[in-house]
Amino acid sequence: MNVQAIIDDYVNKVAAKLPRAQRNDIGLELRTLLADQLRSAAEEAGRAPDADLAAKVLRDFGQPSEVAARYAPRGFQLIEPEQTPMIITVATICVAVQWLISLPLVFSGRMTPGQWWLQWCLTAFACFGVLVVWFGLANWMQRRFPIVNGKRPWQHWIFWVPFPRDWRPGEPEATERRAAVNAAPIGAVLTVFFVAPAWLVGHLLSKGASVYWLAYADNFRHWLLPPLILVMVLRLVFFWAVLLDERRRAATEVVRFGLWGCFLALLYWAVFGWRIFAYPLTDLLFRTWLLFFLLINTIQFVVWIRRTATRVRIPKTEATAPLNSNC
Amino acid sequence: MYYVPHCDVRNMVANMVKANDDAAAKLDTELRRGALVLAVLAQLRSTQYGYSLRQALAQRGMPIEEGTLYPLLRRLEEQGLLASEWQIKDGPPRRYYTLNSKGVRMLEDLTTNWHGLVATMNGLLQQEGI
């Protein structure tokens, strides 16, 4: 086989993968360089250039696609490396939720496995693509309209993604204490209200009036309301304990986690397993609001667990005393 | 008590040596990569084409893979540091590269930085007794 034909074929394959404007120029240069390279290799080997040697030189030079990639202008990353774990987590949750919603339909016989496979199982993965496109557009928008003088342009909000925040020195315990100060009175009012909303509102509006639309369903009031109120009261007590305690303690964290988890579990049970209010419209509206409340709370709960789990734990030794301690 | 065959031990040692050599080769490549642009700019004070440049660098102890060097020349030209033109001297037409005025200034700046870096590194390495 003609040596030049082998080189030309290789160069054409590289050129085909290059931007149109550079194709001919780089191709011509590469053609000459590879011929020089082959001539030099032949001199070293002490023989005339032949097809075998040409193939070896070109193989050593690299696959045509790799060579073209080296010449191609540096692209940009569709997704920033720090965003990848978030995309994988969110997409995995989306897939899991869709499967969890749809699989019971298969087990209860309302959908065949084949239907589930086509309608739910495979289509659930579309969320990966949606997220990649969304983040890609968001990143492009942020490159196109960069932050000037620390001010974020409005275009960044078109494809919103969690913006990286500037770190500022702060004391998380103080922040939590402030949050507890705000939450405690609201919690107290809600706890009192939910003990007997119909009675309370009736007394507030006109003394002794019957507010039938705020009356609990009997079963709920007898069985689920008492433990729910108990957990709410305990959480309230705990809030005050956090306020009075100067230090964050492992025990406090465990109690907080436990009470919060119990509270959420009871509320989920109430939403999905019980009729809460006797009056249908109130029940529907309250249940809708409760679902929204639960969604936000569950996200906060998961974030809190994650933050606690990833916190650096300092071993208790003398060498690790706080920097400003006088010990 | 475990019996480890002699040949397994030999393989393990060979693998460890190979892993160590691979790591050393990677670090050496990274170290050279930082100096690559400066080496190329320094050689392009006189006009060169791709292959002759590669040979000149190799002769002076700085071998560079051709697959790395040729695209690098293109990038430096795009950055406005090199001028290039097709010439026929002895053989087929070739693209010759040389520093332009911006490239000369860049070479001077990078050379100053390089000397500073070498002095700093020498200080660090001598301090550690290496």
C-alpha cells in the first residue's frame, strides 16, 4: 500500500473531526509533519519508509479522534464538577419516587409489568436528561452574563440552580438558638390551637358558639391526636432546653432527631391513614396544607441529618481544646 | 499460618515497583508540563517548523510528544504569541512559526518568573537538605 495514501487517509480522518474553518490548514500541516516523522523513523530503523512503519508511526501519534480533540478549541463544561453529585442525588430521588408511586399499581394488579416497564420504569430516567439540560443552560447563562462587582444579573434566575454562597464567619449554634427563639412561640401557639381548634375558635369568635367545620374526626381525636400533641409539647420543651443550654451536646442532637422524626412520622400517618377533620372541605384543605408543610419539613430534616453526619468530630484530647479557651 | 508461593511474592514486588514507577513518571510529566510553554517560546526566537522544533527540544533534553507539541503551537498562535507562515525551503511546503512582539514580551516575563521560581525552589530544596 502507498505510504502517502495511508498518511492521507489518517489526515482526512483527523480533519473530518475538526472545525470546518481549521480543517484544511491543520490537515496540510499535519500531512507534512507526519511525513517528516515517518522519514525520521525510517532513518532510525535503517530502511525505506513502508506501510508497516507508517502504520506504527500513525498509531503512536494517536487515534484520529484523540488527535482532533487536541487541536479542537477548548470547550466548556456542560456541568461543573461540583454540581454532579447534586444532579445524581436529585435524579436518583426522582427515579425512586416515580418507582415507589408506580410499583404498587403493578403489585395490586392495576398495571401489567410490561406497562410499568414502558410507562414508568424507563421514562423515570428522563429526569437525568432534564436536569443535565437545565444545569447546562444555567451554566451557559452564568458564563454569558457573569457577576459584575459582586452583583448577580437577573438572567441567572431564568434557569435557577443553587448558587454557591460566599462563606462568611458565623456561629452555627448562635444561628440555631435564634431559630429556636423564633420557633418556640409559634410552636406554643400551634400546640394550644391543635388541642381543640373548634373550641378555641368558637370561644374567640362568639363565646360558646359551635364551629362545626373545625371539629376533629372522632377516630383521629381519640387515637392519633393525643400522641401528636404529646410530641408537640415535648418538642416545645426541647426548644427551651436548647435556648437555655450554652453548648451543643450529642444527647440534645439525638433527642432532637428522635422527636423531629416522630413528629414527621405521625403527621405522614395522619395525612395518609386518617381522616383528620369531620367536615370534608376543612379536611381536604388542611390535608393539602399539611402535605406542603411535610414536604418542606422532610427536606429540612434530610438536610439536617446530612449536615450532622458529615460534621467533623473532634476527638476529646487536651490538644484539641478550643482556640479561645483559657484552659 | 499462610503459605505464599515464591512467584506470588515476586509478582507483588514487581507490581509495587511498577506502581511506584508509574507514579514517578506521572509526576515527572506534570513537572515538565509546566515548563513546556516556556521551552517552546524560548526555541521560537528563531523560526522553526513543527518537526524541527521537536527535534531541537529533544536534543536539548526536553523531549515532547508530537501529539502535544503541534496542537500547542496552534494554541499559542491563537493566543497571539506566535506568527506563522507557509514556506518552501528544502522539501515540501511547511508552516514555520516564530515569536511575534507580544510573544517576545511574554517570553521575557515568563523567563523572569522562571528564574524567581527556580531560586525559590532551590531555597526550599536546600533547606530540606535534598
